[in-house]
Amino acid sequence: MKSKKVELWFITGSQHLYGEETLKQVESDSGTIARALDRSDDIPVNVVFKPVLTTADAITSICLEANNSPDCAGLIAWMHTFSPAKMWISGLKRLHKPLLHFHTQFNRDIPWSEIDMDFMNLNQSAHGDREFGYICSRLRLERKVVVGHWQDKEVLRAIGVWSRAAMAALDARSLKVARFGDNMRDVAVTEGNKVSAQLQLEYQVHGFGVGDLADAVSKVSDKQVNALVKEYGDEYNAPAKVLSEPAIREAARIEAGMRAFLEKGGFKAFTTTFEDLHGLVQLPGLAVQRLMADGYGFGAEGDWKTAALLRSMKVMAAGLKGGTSFMEDYTYHLDPKNMAVLGAHMLEVCPSIARGKPTLEVHPLGIGGKADPARLIFRTGTGNAIVASMVQMGDRFRLIVNSMKVVECPPMPKLPVASVLWKPDPDLKTAATAWIYAGGAHHTGFSQALTAEHIADFASMTGTEFVLIDGRCDIEQFKKELRWNDIYYHLNMG
């Protein structure tokens, strides 16, 4: 994720009516803004300045060029002067990359004592961007609009959020998900139409028998196992007695085999299921945790939608403070004065969300009928977080996000799993009610690095329905929103 070059192209609209001197100034000002965005710590990708666009042919050409560039994640468009919007129709109709409409102007303040008609003719963003905004709306074009001066911190933050979503959308174009085994039998929410997912989200989902994974595991050498076991001892709280257990060595063998399989196939996400472990000694737990920490998406019980979503969230969160993990709402604390959700899973929680150094242990699982598996055990730091769920509603995909506050978790000496305790916004009763009305899954992507805005931007780019459960959630209004969305998507598909 860190090595691949990703670009956002900064494009500026104008016209020849103003003369060459004005266009030179437009180009100079636009270049200054593009370079400032490129230098911003809030924007994790390269912002590339492109020549000022003054004709329909030039606009169409840059849009087609962006479509075909493997490095271009999206366009940032600004109208320095008035750019007649009929020139933009052909290009925007063909554009298949995300678009951010940046409504700014070069000068922050009006020079009250110096302003004249030359200044007015040059600085026309106040109505140039409205012309551009009209044609985007007329074309029903999904885009993000950011308003404010280009040096404003909140403006840079908003562009940074959008740029991270654009990175994830670009990554999704080549996202391959490996499914080891099928879905957990008779479960509904983890099923879905993989053709629809590839048409809309561009996720490519490939199924493999668990024997394919077992074969890769069988080819792992003792030297590879020894190297991984040493790595475990260096990175985690792992006494020599634990490291010497056969279960640890088997976990290392599974990790090396799984990693080799994923790398060879170019996969960025994967699923497993405890109902399909033929040929494996234990359910992959430690291997899954460590692969997630390296940026892979994961979904348990064959949940390919959550695996793909988690990969996209990992891309968006790269370099931000806080971790991102596969998660499940496991059980509730229903004390009326202190309601909370305990999030966990059997084994597969990413150590990127750990507070402190995780502990490596081996314990019985009690499900799946295999040997006791190895896993990392830890608790999560307190603070703001979100959970996100991707579900298929038949005619569309829906992204549901709930904001929350992670709180201190009491000791649980008899529960040897990684876990996190949170209080959902606005409260557990309201949040759970809304989640269930929306059809949210029990599997989610959990993140202390991302906000709901990141997921909303990603949903917009991928044509996915987005619903938010936050501190302002009202159940009756939320139910109406879901009904209105049903009408919108029914008509929009027509």
C-alpha cells in the first residue's frame, strides 16, 4: 500500500475569452494550489497539476487519460474563472474516476481598496464553480464538493479524507478475494451475488477448496517455520514454553503456506470457515491476525463482502493513527446504566488495534473439531471508533456505519480472545434497533483510524447506498430514510 504510486490530478477550467495574460495567471495560481495540496500532510497521495482546460476536446482528453491511467485515483476540479459548462459534458459523461469539485479561490480575502474589473474578471470562482456544479448535477454525477480557501486546515482535512477513499476505490479495481471453503452453511448475510459485486464494486471473488490451502501448507519447510516462530518470540509476549508447543509451529506452517498462496495469486483479501478445515490441523487464527496486520482483508465463515470491505478500509487507514480489524458484535452488557457491546471473534481480530504488546497463547476452541489453535490475545485502547457493514439488499449493496466510543473493558480471565468493549452512538438500544432495521450484519470492519466520512466518500465513489447511525440517530427518521432509499434505488435502477 505504501510503495505504489497514487496520483490525484488537479484540473482547472477556464476559457479563451479572457486572453493569454489572464490564462497565464490562471495557470500560475492553479499550479500554486496544486503544489500546496501535494505538500499537505493531510493528503497521502501525489497531487499532480495538469494544464488549464479551455476547450471541450482538451477536457474530454484529460478525462479519458485519467480513466486509462493505473496511477490516477481521481480528479480535483476547480474553476478559477468562468468555464462554460457545455464544454464539460462530453468529458464528464466519459469519466470513470472519482471527482472532487473544489470550490475555492486563489485569494482568501477581497482586497477592498484595490479591487477592480481586472481582479473581478480573473477571480470568478464564485460563479464559475456554480456553472460547473450545475452540469455535474444535470449529469447526475456522483462527486464530493469541498468549499473553502485552499490553505484552510478543515478544507485540507476534507480533501485528505476523500483522497483516502479514492485510494481504496483504485485498489478495489484490482482487488482479488480468495475464499478457502464456502460460506458457513445456512447463513444468509454472508452470501451475495459475486457478479453484482464485480460489476459495481469491482471486487473479484475466487473460490478454492481448503485442500488447495492444505497443499500450500504442506510445502512449507521447517526452516520457514523456525524463522516465523523466532519472529513470534520477538514481536509478542511469548514465553519459550509456549513457543515450543506443537500448536505454535503448526500455526507458523499455516501462516507461511497461506501467505505464499495469497502472494502467488495476487490476492489482497481472503476468507476461511471453521466448517471446512479438511487437511488443516487447526483453524487459522494467528495466521489470519498477522496477515490482517500486514494489510490483508479478512472475513470469517466465508464472508467475502466483509473481507473485501476490510481491505478497502485498510487502504484508507494506511498511515493514520489507530488500527483497523475484522470484528463481530459478540455479546451485550445490558446494565441499564452502563450498556455496552463486547466485540470479539473466535480468533481473528487484528493486532493493529492492540493496546500494548499482544500475548501469544494456545487454547481450546470448542468449535470446528480440530486441534487447539494459537492466537494473539489483547485489549484495545479507548477512544472514538466506527464499525462498518457491507450487505446486499437484492437490488443493491448497502454500507452501514455506526460511530462509537471504545471504553475500558473489565478483566475477563476465562475468555482467551482479543476483544474490545464499546458504547455505540447514540446508545445501545437505538443503535441496535437502527442496525437491525437496516439489515446490518454481525460481521463488520472496526476502525479507530477512520471516520464515517471516509466510508461515506467510498460509498459515493462505488455507487453504494450509505446509511449512518450516529449521535443524532432517530429511529422514526431512520426508518423513513430507509424507505426513501428503497424508492430512490428502485427508480434509479430503472
